[in-house]
Amino acid sequence: MENGRVMYDNGINNEFEGAHQKGLARGFDLGWSYKGRFDRSLIEDTLDSLDKQYEKCPRTEHRLRIMAQKDILRQVLLEIKEHPNNRENITFGSW
């Protein structure tokens, strides 16, 4: 790397190649961002389903099990949100 620019295998060292590489990295980050949202939506849907099961369940032991499951899923959602590698808040203006 020379002056903050990358020298490519073909010897080209210019802004176009740099912009291309930046775009590739940006696309990768956005792909993971969409995947993160998808994963979170699955967890949130499961939480909603557990809420419905909880309301219908008359037995205390089953209700406690459902509450434990919900607590675990909420903890997973929090860990995903606060993970240092979470890059979901990427905007197009950040390039």
C-alpha cells in the first residue's frame, strides 16, 4: 500500500480501482446487514409465537418454560445488537 492506495496485481494504482474495492466491501457489509435483519425478524417472530403460547397455557410449569425461552431469545437479540462487529447501521453516505 502506497500513500493509502492499493497497488493491484496488474500494476494499476488509481482512484477507480480504489473506488471499486470500496464498493465491493460496501456490498459485502450491506449483505450482512440484510442477513442480520432477517435473523432478527425470525427471532422476533418466535417471541411473538411464544407470547401466544404463554397466554393459552394454563399450567404454571409450561408458562415458566416459555418465559425462560423468551428470556434467552431476548438476550440473543441484545447480543446481536450490541456485538462489536454488528455493522447494520451502515448508510450510503458513509462511503
